[in-house]
Amino acid sequence: MSTIQFPKQFKWGSATAAYQIEGAANEDGRGLSIWDTFSKTPGKVYNEENGDRACDSYHRYEEDIQLLDELGADIYRFSVSWPRIFPNGTGEVNQKGVEYYHRLVDSLIEKGIEPMCTLYHWDLPQALQDKGGWENRETISAFTAYAEFMFNEFNGKIKKWITLNEPWCASFLSNYIGVHAPGNQDLQLATDIAHHLMVAHGKAVQSFRKSGTEGEIGYAPNVTWYEHYSSKQEDIEACNRANGWNLEWFFDPVFNGAYPIFMLEWFAEKGAVPHVNTGDMEAISEKIDFLGINYYTGNVARYKENEGLFNCENIDMGYDQTDIGWFIYPDGFYHVLVKIKELYGDVPIYITENGSCYNEEPVNGQVQDKKRIDYLKLHLTALHRSIESGVNIKGYLTWSLLDNFEWAYGYSMRFGIVHVDYETLERTKKDSYYWLKDTIEKGRFEV
């Protein structure tokens, strides 16, 4: 048995997102988001479920903060519902929405838990989507104004800010693959939206700097890792492209001020070229203070002509899968973190999401989710390897605190360390909650 010991200053916590947990979709002046619309479009979400009530955290936030406190969390990453602040995306502020987030943040601070606020976790106001959404550059200005308002309103309270969550999902998954809101399937559109999202990120960081807001700011891209099946050059290049879709495409503009040439050339062959305006790259490359990293899965892959967008074929190596069907590949977590350090230097990193889907239900008041504990052990060990290898990891936030609305999967997939009964809304701490609590208290675990 070996001990995995984390540094004393290492920070622990958990994460959620507004549309997935808050509910209260039609209360206190909140406007519609694209997920309200998408989830109520037949055939888009499992069982035609939606986030109207979700976990009702809008009314039960104190109970949820108590769960964080008992866990021993140092940080809680939550997101703000943009249409709860600006029901029409711009213009008039909804004061009741602002007051809710003040109550939430004040309660966290009272418990000694640091709030980490994500400004955009995919719930674009529908009023902006009606004008073209992220395809329309006016949405960049609307996001910047929203961000400026939040910086000024919560200056001194919130000291860790994240502009965007998983821009790959908000662009390519949502507008090329089409399984997330608004559900388009157009590579050129998705490429332009990816660029506009990153410009919005950069403009928000510039505004943060100009405002003199106290604290730090970054963004939270999702990454994966495809290990090449062989040392053949064609296998290596296929995996580089597949990895680069998440990694270099969304990292190079921030850290290097330009898109990666090998990806630009590949997209151009597919007929997609980002439309870059003067000043865009300067905005995107505004220096950030930290990087959020979301990692769930990876795999081994190889070249195969006409396989997907990148001629890259997944190989079933027999790895275990979680209940959502994602391969468990902790080595990929280590490899991608080391790769980020190699490419972009000693940037401080918070793991802003990492977790697993297992759908165990309570039995006699207990949720025995040993597989989730095993997943956490494997990935925290890989994370520890990266720390030992010199990667500047500051903290780890597991996804998710609560079982919740899992986007296109509705309520069919459970990622929480706390079980939620969607009928009664009762919260039940899972065995993984107690395991993580013990790990946080000791700063270590045994494998």
C-alpha cells in the first residue's frame, strides 16, 4: 500500500453550474436561456426533461453550502445564470437575481469557503440567441458588459473568476456536433463561434484588468487525451489533431496569440476558417492568472481515413467505462497536464472539473458508490504524478457536488458525490463524499 500525500497549501472543493442545479427558472425575474428553449424542443433532451426545478438550489443553497462545509471544501466553483442578472442579455439589471448571488457568496464566505465564479456555463440569454447568439459579434459586447457588471458588483467578495466554461462544448459540441444548445450542425459556424467565445473571454479579462478588481481571473477549457496506438507518424498526427481540437485550438490563442498552424491547415481543408478581426488576438492573449482544467476521459486511438473530423479512430482497449460510456483513462490526465506545462510553461492550474458518472441509488439511506471512489483514487494519483513532475497544480474541484440536470442526458446520469432524489429533493451523502472528506482532512489517501 502506498500513500499519496498532497502539499499542505493544496486547495480542495467541488463544482456545479447554474442551469444544472438552481431551478427557479421562472422566478424572481429570470429571463429565458438557450437551455430553457433547447430542453423544451422535442427530441433534444432525454425524456424531454429540463432544468425548471433541477435540484432547487436557488431555494436550498444554504443546505448545499452546509454540505460543502461538512466536506471540508476550501473552494466552491459555481456559475452565474446570465439571464438571472440580465434577463434580456443586456440593458436592465434584475436586482432580485443579483441579491440571490450576494446571499450565496455571503454564505460561502461566512463558512470560510472561497467562491470561484464562472461567468458563462452555457446559459446564453435566449434574447441574444434570437439576434444570432455567439455568431453575432454583438454578443461579445453583451458578455463584456455583463462581466464588467459582475466585477464591480462583487469586487472584494469574489476573488477567483472564470470567464468561460469549456468553450469547445459551447462551440463545436453545440454548433457542429449539435447535441447541446442551440443544436446547430455547421463546422464554419462552430469555428466562428469558438473564435467569438475566445474574444469574449479576452475582452472580459481586459475589463477585469481595467476595473482594478481584486483577485484572479482565468478560463476553464475541457481537455482529453488520445494516446497514439503505435509510433507510426500517421497515428501520432491523427492523435495530435484530436487532442489539438481541445488543447492547442483553445490554448494557443491565449498563451501565444495565434491559432496553431497545423489545426488551421486541417480546418481549411474541411472548408472552415475563423474570421479574425483586427485586435481579436491581442484581446484573447491578455494575460490570465490561472488556468482551469476539466478532464474526464481519454483513450488510445490511431489513424483511419475518413474517420470523423480528424481521420482518428478510437480503439477499444478494454478499459472500464463509467455509466455514461466514457473510458476511464487516468494516464491521460497525467499526460495532458504535463503537455500543458511543456507547451505553455508554469501557469498555475486548478482542476475545475473531474468526476465520474455512476447511477447508484440509496439503499437503507446509504449510497455505496465504490466505483466513483476508485475513479477518484486513480485520477488523484495521476494528478499527484503531475505535481511530482513539476506541474503547478493549485487545487482540485470534483464534479459534481450534487447529482443534477446532465444537459442532453437529462436526469439519467449522476455525477454527484451527493445523491439527489428528484421527486423529494432530499440530499444523501454518498460513500464517495465521505471518502473525499477524509482525504481533504488528512491531505492524503492510501492506494
